[in-house]
Amino acid sequence: MMTKPIYIVIFLMLASCNSKSVFTKKNHRMNAETLFGNPDYQAISYGGYRTNTREVEATLIQLKEDMAILAAMNIKFIRTYNVHFNEVKNLLKVISEMKKEKPGFEMYVMLGAWIDCKNAFTEYPPIHDQESERNLVEIEETIRLANLYPDIVKVISVGNEAMVKWATGYFVTPNIILKWVNHLQNLKKENKLPKDLWITSSDNFASWGGGDAIYHVEALTKLYHAVDYVSIHTYPMHDTHYNPVFWGINEDEVHLTEKQKVDAAMVRAQKYAISQFKSVQKYMQSLGVNKPIHIGETGWTTYSNEQYGDEGSRAADEYKSGVYYKIMRNWSDKEGITCFYFEAFDELWKDAGNPKGSENHFGLINLKSEAKYALWDLVDAGKFEGLTRDGKPITKTFQGNIQSLMQYVKVPPTLRQISTNK
């Protein structure tokens, strides 16, 4: 028979172990290393603007509604940029409050500092190897917010498609991005930024050397060495117009049903995106660099009155968007790749002069608080029950009628038609 002191010792040991276990779980600090590649922490690009101008910013209540909706989608990692707008600091404030109000609520942020060249968005010719004076303002505000909310901000991205040469109005040469990445990395070494904060630049796959050799410059090689990981953008949807090598219906597919033809095209679109990812990986490895690569943006618009619409490449509709969303999520989860899908909600400011333009319709939820086809299954599963956006419950587009949706789905042109149109 055990003596009383032995009982006490065992009890205290068990209590100590249990206490330590609870403490560790409760106080476990998520960081970029544990977030990236973790399918339990899905990622998305977020902007909360409801009108055709960013001068009208979402209220704190609207931001809270949006975060609750994203949490219901199992989104726990969001990407935003342009930190000089109030929306970003208000968003961080809201997330901080929700973490206190709702036990178990998690939301982490990839914070972007907008970078552009001298004379960008002015009447003067852009000077691409010199930078805008505003860049310093963006960087300093990003630093301030990262230090103010270290439990939320886990990544800083220097620039958004800032190096890609088709961004003729504002792109910068890689040495400018490198300068600011090194600056932030030095602040980490000096304990002026959290040491587990990851630094990157989020840019087109070509800007990372995955395409034209014109990008293969010394400053880019140094940038690879400087960042904590590589954040690439891949948009097969845009290339249904600009480089439709994968898009047209093949001769051996003419016997398929219209839906089968569309599905086959979407599989090719996924493979095209994967090929761009792998092209960056291959170039990085050729430099002797081994860094994680994740997707900073990819998405598919649901409407376009331009080159992606019915009179163009016939890419834009809700069915294709929903298929792309699901197959990209499945692939990235399987491969341990974080994918900041573009984007959570429609935003009209992106092409304010053309309400029916493609840039306004990349969201998974529209401005009527309707979940598009990609999310119909979540509505059916009751994930949005009790939640509203601007006072409206989350319902399904087309009233959830797949036959009604499919009436707006166009089969891509054939390869011959694409070749002839060129």
C-alpha cells in the first residue's frame, strides 16, 4: 500500500505536467514558419472596400463582419497592402479586439508595403531605377504596425507586383526592393522587429526569374538570398488572352460535352499555374538557393466585359472560377504550399471606370452578400449561419441553381480559333 506522501508526490507531478501542457497550448505562438504550408491555416487576399473608391473605407463593424465570415471559411491568414490607408490599421485593431472577445479566434496578417518608382502615377515620365519618396512612408508605417501587433503580423511584403515590367507606370528595378528587404532584415537583427517575422516581396512569377531572362540580374540573385521565402503571383486567367497556349479546346476534345470541355480547360489552367510555380523553383535552384516558395496571389474573375468575357477568351464566369478555386486549394494543400487566393470579396474600386471590368469581380463573395459558386457547399453546410455582411445573410448566387449558372458558362474557343484570331 502506498503511503500518503507518495500519493502527494504523484499528484503534484501529474498536476505539474497537466499545467505545463495547458500552458503550452494556450500560449503557443504561431509564426510564419508554422503558418506557411499548414492546411489548417488557409490564406486569402483581403480588401474590405464596398464602393468604387478607397476614400470610403469599411467601418470597424464591417471589418468585424468580414473577419467572422472569413473565419467561417477556415481562413486564418490574410494578405493586405497599402498601409497608409486607415483600413489596414483598423483591420489590425479589429482582429486584436476579436481575439480578446472570442476565445479560439485566430487571424494572422501578411502586411504589404506598396513600393513604386519615382514619378509613378504622376504626369511626369516614370524613372524605374529611382524610387518614390513615398516608399519610406510605407516602410515606416509597416514597421510600426508590425511592432504594434506582433501577435498578428507575421509577414512583411516589400512591394506588390513592383518589379514586373508590364507595370509600366510604377515598376522598380530589383535593387530598390533589395534595399528595403535588407533594411527590414537588419532591423530584425537589431531587435527592432520581431525575429520570427518573415520578409519577402510578392511579385509575378516572371519577376522572380521564372520567365524571360531579362529578369535574371544580379540584384534578383541577391534578393533571393535576402528574403525569408519567395512569394509568387500566377494568373492563368489573364493568360487565356495574353498567352493562351493552354486554353483552347484540343481537336481530341471536340466529342466531349460542353461541361467536359470546360473542365478539361480548367485542368490545363491549373497545370499552367503549377508550371509557373515550378519555373521559379527551377531558377532559384540554379542560383544555389533553397528557400520556401508560396503563392502570394492567384485567382479567377467571375465576370468581364473585356478580353476575358464572352467576346474574348470566354474565361470569366462563376463556374470556371469555382473549379479553379477548388483545384488550386486541393493542390496547394497537398503540396504544403500556402496560397493567398485572390480574393475574398468583390471590390469595385479596382476598375472604378468600368463596373463590369474583370478586376472588380475576383471575389468569392459579391457585394450583395452572395456566396459565389466556389462557396455554395459552405452555405449548404451552414458555415455562414447567423453571419451577415452589411446586414444581409450570406446566400448563394443564382439561388443555388446550377442549371441557371451554367447558362452563362461559355466553352473556350478552339486552338484553331485562337490561332486565327492572332
